[in-house]
Amino acid sequence: MKIKTVEFIKSAVQTAHYPEYDFPEIAFAGRSNVGKSSLINTLIQRKNMVKTSSKPGCTQLINFFLVNEDLSFVDLPGYGYAKVSKKIRAQWQPMIERYLSHRKSLLGLVLLIDIRRDPAKEEFDMIEWLESNKKPYLVILTKSDKLSKTKQEKRRIAICSQIDRDKSGVILFSSKTKKGRETILNEIESLIGGSL
Ligand code: GTP
Ligand code: MG
């Protein structure tokens, strides 16, 4: 898939404020600081279209982007970051859950996991939700540049076995080196398949 145009549409918290278009939508989810916003910037080849930060908890709203005028990308706030206040955490989890359960045009999800961490309850819960709701998903191992090539492959095999998923559905990625960009775009294209 080639990215020709990208437009930031809006940020939302409540379902009533989501864009009303019903283009097929791909959401990016994962722990805070895992690199969701950086991945979207890399895919769309804009350095700062989506705000990123070395401090976890950067994305606090659901951000909608229109790609090629017929596909929607959604940057979700991260989950699982202990240091944001309890109050904020108590708002985020329902915000993400509401999005997942209400957004009819949600076609599939890109689940990001830091290559150096083992999947935890949040990831297993997300995978269980995706499978029980028959939503296709990709698993992306982010920050692969932090490990040697040999270690990257070892981690990939280990994570594949933990989440019981074939190697082809688990992609190594780095927003520093752009490794994996083309593969992810191609996978997204086959995921949306006939929906465009
Ligand atoms: P929240 O919005 O807080 O949920 O975080 P996020 O998942 O959107 O992460 P973000 O893209 O803001 O990146 C967090 C930090 O990790 C930033 O300092 C990025 O520069 C860094 N980062 C993201 N991707 C990579 C990567 O592939 N390699 C390396 N080395 N650093 C990365
Ligand atoms: Mg973010």
C-alpha cells in the first residue's frame, strides 16, 4: 500500500464525538510508550503528524486520521502505565473499551508490544477480545533497534510462542531504522482487503 495523503480529522473522548465517516478503520493499541504514535508517523512518513514523547502517557485522546481519503487510522492512548494518576487511568481504560465495543467501522487492530517485554495480562486480554470478536489483528514488536539481530529473532520466536501465533503475524519494527514499515503496510492492505 502506498500512502498518498494523510489528514488529521479530530480527537475524541466520547463516542458521540467520533468522526461520522464509515471508512474502514485500523486502530493502533498497546502499552503507554510502546511506540504507537511513532509507528503511525513512520507509516505515513510524517515526523510530527502525531505527537510523541519519551514520557509515557503522551496520547490522551483518541486521534483519527484519514489516509488516502478512504481509510482511517486511529491512535489510541496507551494502557498499563502505572505512573499516570489513578484518575487519568480510570478514564483511559473505559475510553479504549468504549471505542473497541462501539466503533462499527473498526476493521482490525495493530497491537504493539515492546520487543524487550513479555506480553502481559493487558495484551492477553486484548488478544482474547480480538479473537472473540473476530477482529483481524497484527502484532508488531517495537523498538527492535534496541536489540541485536540475533536477539530480535529470539524474542520474536519467544513472543510468538507465548501468544500462540504464527511468525508471519508478528512483525519486527523500528521507527528509528524504519525496519518493517513496508511489511506492515502490506499486511494492513491485505487486512482491509476487499473493504475499500
Ligand atoms: P503514549 O502516547 O504515551 O501511549 O506512547 P506511544 O505508544 O504513542 O509512544 P511514542 O510513539 O510516543 O514513543 C515513546 C518513546 O519511545 C519516544 O521517546 C519515542 O522516540 C521512542 N520510540 C518509539 N519507537 C521507537 C523505536 O522503534 N526505537 C526506539 N529506539 N525508540 C522508539
Ligand atoms: Mg502516543
